[in-house]
Amino acid sequence: MRIALAAAAPPVYSEALDELRRARTESLEHRLAAAFLAPTEAGWVERDLADLPDRHPLAPLLAASVSTVDHARLLLDRLAPTQAEQLREPELLHTLAEGIGDGILDVYARLWTGRSIGYTMAGVPEYLAAMLEALPSIPTERAFLALLDQAGERGGAAAVMKAADRFPALALRLLQANAARPKVADLLRRHTAKHPPPRSQVTGAAAALPALPQLPAEGPRVPGWAEPGTLPAVALCGGGALPADTVRHLVRVLMADGEIGAVRAACEPYDLARLGWELFCRWESAGAPPAGAWALRAQALLGDDLTAAGLAEAAGRWASEGAHRRAAAALDALRHLGTEAALRHLHELATTARSKAVRARAAGNLEEVARGLGLTADALADRLVPRFGLSPGATMVVDHGSQRFVAGFDEQLRPCVTDEHGTRRKDLPAAARAGFTATRRGVRKVATEQARRLEAAMSSGRRWEAAEFRTAILDHPLLWPLARRLIWLTARPGSPGTALRLAEDRTFADLADDPADLPPGTVVGVAHPADLDVPAWLVVFADYGILQPFPQLHRPVYRLSPDESAAARLARFDDRRAPTAKLLALEDRGWRRAGTAGSHQSRLERDLPDGRRLVVELDPGITLGRRPDHHPDQHLRDVWICPAGEHPESSARTIPFSALDAAAASELLADLSYGTEVLPAG
């Protein structure tokens, strides 16, 4: 009745309101019923909230009439605890959602825990279940993003797809903007399969069908889960679509690992990727039979950036489930796909995956790609840092109807928005916010990752050539703000180097604020405090109000004694006891386990820039397998430098520690002292 009244013609609605006004004078029940039927009528709900006694038996029914979050919160304060429980009933929940939309997130979070929405969703299964039931009917960006945050929870993906079916245009925009998040790439695939985005009309005759390799009649038989008759259609670039028999032949060619270059050239890439991902999903739903692993390999031939996100998610998921071969195959498919997005996902897995096997396989795949391009793994990682469509000044132009805004990031990589007149705004208009919201989330993540990489570059002594430094650092919208907040060491090979900072115009300035050049042949690296006049630079950075992205000037410096510098073994750590867990944590600082003998690994190693290695001998050694901390403590038996090109098993201890520069020596002492004792800074 309320819906019919809201849709009634003005004369009918006016007549009904007159009757409802008269009804409101008869009893409290009549007042509440009238407020429910006409919830937008000015003043009715406010008067009822004011007149209704606290904890009145009929008070919960007023929840069906409120249309603002403030009214709902005020009502909540008037209810007894047992009455508030009635708001958890599905009927009142859905009715209240009609009135206040995504405001139910706030009201019900307060009802359940009195804490934040994120806390309540994460910790209260009943609240989560209620929201997954109610939010799909609310056509707002906030409601859909709240569902997307729960895509990995039980029932979360189904709720997202339910909302996507109701509001396909909104869902497509937000799924595309968040495709890099876990689970979302697969949800986007499923959504576009049911609601294909409109494509431009193609005129003219249908294009010629692509040529495919011939297969023997007794060739591979298509399994039931890959039956082409139910696969998504594939459009030809010149118009028309692949016939069913051609799709069947394409599937058979994929099964035989045949060449499909002609198909990729003739068909719409989006459709091919959608076809490939559908095959992948059906193969996994069928139990991922080994004979169908061709569906996984096919992603490298048919896939796109969304495929890359799906493969990365699958690799991590499979590793956690113990399906390590499948996880490795997914990582290999990413390598063969080879797009920038695919390599970026590989790099993320190589640095952040929980599984050590996934990290190692992803890192190995990246090194193989880098060798093929004539690059180092670090140089390839530089090229994979996303730009998010930002200009060199870390800004982007956002058009919203007749308005134009400049959205971007300041020197601390904090988001900022100005209008076309240069006036600072709190945020973009809600309708224009989705894309920038995703960019903001991505920039925050990239800033954290790249600060960590730059700190590792300082610890390892990495150097960039001048031209490489300009391309990778100075011209990058997100690395440039980080670089501005550090001190750099520039030098020609063999010279001691000069400490410089980056000025606002992207030129170098020395300690006296005089300009400095970066001539060809110069190498550039993040300066280690062991090579700096730290007190003087602290004054400069304080004068300019520069906050560093990680401790550089405030990093402790440790030094070798003269006797230690002359020796080929670092005696201060002889027989030092160290917790195994602390030594394992050094893997995040560039160390790796080595020296496998039986069920143990007897060494820690770290590469030096010149090809040599730092070696630490351990006793009894770190256990292989899932319990590397089986022995809680290790003894450090020997610390030495292995020459370049030699193996620690057969190399003599001949290189003195004076071969290390001050920065490398400081990092070595800091790492090996981690968890064993506090050294006085030198």
C-alpha cells in the first residue's frame, strides 16, 4: 500500500494524505500507521519521536517510518534493550533499509557492537549475515563497496552478484575500479558474462574466420565441462561471431597446446579473455582434473589484465590449500601472459605472498623475464611500479558534468582535490568518486611498498645509472615524492661520491643548497647514514620540514673495529646464540637460507653488489619443512665473505672485512645483532 501511495497521481495522493491526517487524531496506533504510509510527510516522524514515551511497547514500529539516520539513532536511544532486538527482524531491517538506504550500516553497527562498521562486520556473524541480506537491494556506491569488502566471506560473493544483477551499470563501474582486489576479478568476469558491456555497432560484412591448425579426427575429445555450446560468444573484430564449430575446434587446439595466433588477431580480446576464464572456472569447478590443466595454460594465450588478477588470486589460494603444483602452474601462466599487469602481480606475489614456495617461484619467473629483456630483477621491478594514469605531478583531471576537478597527491602522497578555480575541496562529488577512491587505495599501497624497496636499496648499496634514475625515479609520479624526502649519493665509478637532495624542480642540491648536476656516467643511490654528515643534514631537513618515508638520517650506524676490518672472520659473533625466529626474520632484509644438508639448512647468505656473498654458518641449522623453528635457538659458528663465483662449500676465508664499505659493514652488524644484543652506535 505504501508503494502504491507513493506512485499515485498528485490528486489521489493529496486526498489520501487528508484521510491520513484525520486518522492520526484517533490513537497512537493510527499515528504510527499513518507515518508508515507517508514517511516523507513533514513533521510526522519528528512529532512521534518527541511524543512517544521511552520504552513504549509500540516504539519499535516507528523504525518502519524513519527516513534519516539521525531519526533512526534517536529512536534507538528510546528503546529498551529487548525492544532494540526487534530491529534485527528481517521485516524491520528491510523496511528501514527502504527509508535510510546504506545508513543501515551505521545504525545496525551501533546496535550490535557500538563500534565501527568494519569491526562489526569482521567480528559479528549475525550482523554480517543481516547486511549481506539487506545491502543488495540498496542502489548506492557505499552499499555495493561494503558488500565488495566481504567478497571473501561466506555468502559475500553471492551477495555481490545479487546486487550486481539488480544494478548492473553501478556494479560494472565499481567492479572495474576495484578489479585488483582479491576475488573481484572473478566477480567482474561473472558479471560481464551475464551483463556484457555495450560495444560499438560494427557495420559491413562479417570478417573472414581465422585459420586454425588441423587436428586428427581422433584428436583430443572435449570434456563435458568445456562443452562449447554453452561457452560465451566470441565476436570477430570485423563483425559477426565465431561459429560454434569453430569454437569447438579452438577448444581442441587449446587442449593440444596448438598455435592460436590467428584467432587472437581476428577476435575481440575481451571476448577471448572471457571465454578463457569461463574454461578456467569450469575446470576448477570440475575438481581441477590434471587432464584439464590445459584450461589453466590457455590463460596465457587468451587472457587480459583481469585474467592476471584472477591467476594471482588463484595461486595464493591454491598454495594455502596445499595445491602447490597448481599454484606453480598459475605463476607460470602469469609469466607467459607477460603483460605489465601480469608481471606486476608476479612481483607482488614475490614480495608479499604468505607461501615461501610461491614467493620463490614468482621471483624466479620475474628473473627469467628480466633476463629476456636484458634487465636486472630490480630494474624490471622499477618498470612495474604503477602510475594509475597520473601526470608527473601526481595529478589527474576528473570531469563531472560541466565541472572539472584536479585530483591528486601531495608531497606526502596524501590525496588532495581542487576545483577548476584552484580552491581546495574535501573530496570529489560522490558520483565522480569511485575511480579516484580506487586510485587512492592503490597509491597508499604502492607508497608503502616503494618506501620498503628504497630502504632495501639503501641497505644493499644498489645504484642507478643517471639516465635510468631519471626515468625510473624522477619522472615517476609516485616515486618522485618519496625520492624528494631522501638524501642521495651521486658519484662516478670509483669516486667517493657527493651527498645531495632533490629540490622542488627535480634538480639536485648539495648540503649548502647549491645546485648540482647529474652528468652522464654518474651513478646514483640512496645514501646510507654511514656515508653522511648526519647532524648537518638533519638541520637542512628540519629547515625544509621534510619528513622521511623511512629512517635514513635517524638510522643507527655501527662500525667494525680495526682488528675486525683486517680479519677474514668476524670473531665478535663466534658462538653467539640467536633465536631461530629472529634469524628467519632476516629474510625480509635480503638474507636467504642455504647449505641444505639432510633435513637442515646450515647457512644464511646475503648478496653483495660486486657478486660476493656474506655467509653466516649456523648450528644445528634451520629445519626444512613447515616447522623451521623446530630448534628454537641457533649458534653462529662463523661469519665471512665468499668471493664472487665461488661456492661457500669449497671457498677459503681470505677476504678481509675491510673489503666492505661503511654502509655494508653497518648493515651486517645491525642484522646479526638483531635479537641478540644492542650495540652502541659508532
